[in-house]
Amino acid sequence: MDYIDPHIHMVSRITDDYATLARMGCVAISEPAFWAGFDRGSADGFRDYFRQLTEVEPKRAAAYGIQHFCWLCINAKEAENVSLSREVIAMIPEFLDAPGVLGIGEIGLNKNTRNEAIVFLEHLDLAAQYDQPILIHTPHLEDKYQGTRMILDMLDGDSRLQRSRILVDHVEEHTIAEVLDRGYWAGMTLYPVTKCTPERAADMIEKYGPERLMANSAGDWGPSKPTAIPDLIFELRRRGHDESLIRRIVYENPIEFFKNSRNFHFRPRGETVADSVV
Amino acid sequence: MPQAHQILDDQFLQVRAKLIEVAAVLDRIDRVAATELTTADLESHPKRVALEQAIGLLLQDAAPGGRAEALQKLFSRPYDQRWRDSLSV
């Protein structure tokens, strides 16, 4: 089955992973800007990273027939440095018209601190000013519940933002209902140990249905599995779910959400450039 | 969708293995603790307490959101509606 991974960090993966993803049915990915495993020291470090996301990775992906899209921001972990964050936020508009840039992300909270909240709000303002969709990272482990609620409070507090253009990622059993009930998109991250297994994701799909729900691998430089979505497809098939339900979660929903971006020009497998979905 | 008894049959060995793993970890902690001079704070350690509360939750009737949601909330910091005041944001 063709599928889309809406959250994967391919800058951290080897080329063989692109080949494996292609063989497993991946036709497109979106790559949010994130923490590289170390704190970068300057805005120019982020400028180079944004060039990697907008120029290098699309070519690497295209070599395997995968369309590459991305999101730009300074992530929550480095947002503790407010002055650096403001320099990066001021630079982001230079890249917003680059092909494949879908919006602002993955912004969010990490340890739910004051500085993280300040920088999150400034990212929201940037997204509103430039009419950009938003992809949101929610915190890990014991900070997730509190942080997700704080994020929703801040989103709800900005009347300029449309909820149908915002994806709240890394939802789990204790946060998914609040996100969906308030009208946002929700993403389940299939990640060893710290987030959600394919089996638990399948449970949440059965419980909440496919409306505004997606799944991703968040494959990155840490313990993670870039082919986690095929694992979810396998689990849903094993339980006897219709192919139409599975396709909606792993293919149609990402497309529907990404269409919120003016830079989303997707070519389904087999279609020519002239037939492109815009 | 498989029926409930099928899920039980399918998942029994996996759940059995996970429960034995939990038992073995608790045994390991106790075994090593028995060799240490100071163990007074172990039983009241927040992580130990949280694990024992979680095990207790599994045996209760399912909460409205389910056992998984109840465990997730048990392992979470509480949400403070007045967080904006606390952080001056």
C-alpha cells in the first residue's frame, strides 16, 4: 500500500533507509525541523540546516521516488535560548516560499518552561502573520499531559489560527481526546519505549475513528524505526480492518492536512506533473 | 475485528511475558536492595510507589477512558489551569 510518513527526520537517516522506505510503499514524507542532538550555536547554523531541509533532502528522497516536504522552526529544546530563537524566527520567512515548505514546525514544549512558552507563542505569531499551517511537538513522558494542555491553551488563545490547519503530534491515550475534541489534527508517533506502539495506535484508531488522525514514525538519530508505519498497516490488517480505513490513516489524511499549505504539490504514484494534486 | 476471546488467546503469551518481566525487575531491585546498607528510602521512592500504584490499577475495573489512559495519567505531572500566572506568560 502506498503511504505517507508525515513526521520523519531523514537528515538523521542513511540513504539505505530511503531505499527501504520506498520498497515498503512510502511515496512522500514530511520532515519537521527538530533538535539535532546538540544545541546549535548560531542562527547561521539553522540557516544551513534549513538549506539541508529545503535543498538537499528533497534530492536524496527523489532518487528513490519519494516526495519530500518540510516544516521550519527552532525546536522547543533550543528555545530555552530566547535571543537565538528570535534570530531564527526572524530568518524563517526567507525560506517560506521554497518548494516543499509546508509551514511552521515542529514547535512546542519540552520541559514546559517559561522560555519555551514565550518562543512557542512567537512561532504562533509568525505562522499567523505568514498564513502558515503548524505542526506541533508535545513533550515526553511525565511532561506530556501538562505540556499538551498548555499548548492547547495557547492555541485556543489565538483567534487568528484555524484549528483545521494545526497538527498536534505525539498524542497518546491521555492526550488524544482533548486534541481531537478541540478540532485539531492528531498524530500518533510509533516509537520504541517512550511513545506509542503500532498495537496501541491501532487501539486508538478503533476507539476514536480515522477523522483527523494520522500516524508517523518520527524516525531520527535516536532509537526509532523509520518503517514503523508499515508495522501499523500490518497490525490493522491482522485485526481485519478494511483497506479503506488503513489508507485513510496512512495516505489520505496526510494529503488532506498538507493541502492546507500552498507549497504542497503532490504527485500520486503514476501521475504525471500535469496531473498533479495541488 | 477479532472477538474478545480471540484477542485473549492471541495476546496471552505476550502479556504473560511482559508480566513476568515486571516481576523479574521488581525481584532484581529487591535482591540488590537486600545487599545494600541503606534501603530505608526504597519503598517510598516515588518511582517504586508509582509502579506499585500502576500494578494496582491494572486489577481495578476499567476507568472511563480505559486502563491505558489511567496509567498514562498516573505517570504524568498534573495540569495546572493557572500555569500562565505561575510562569508569567
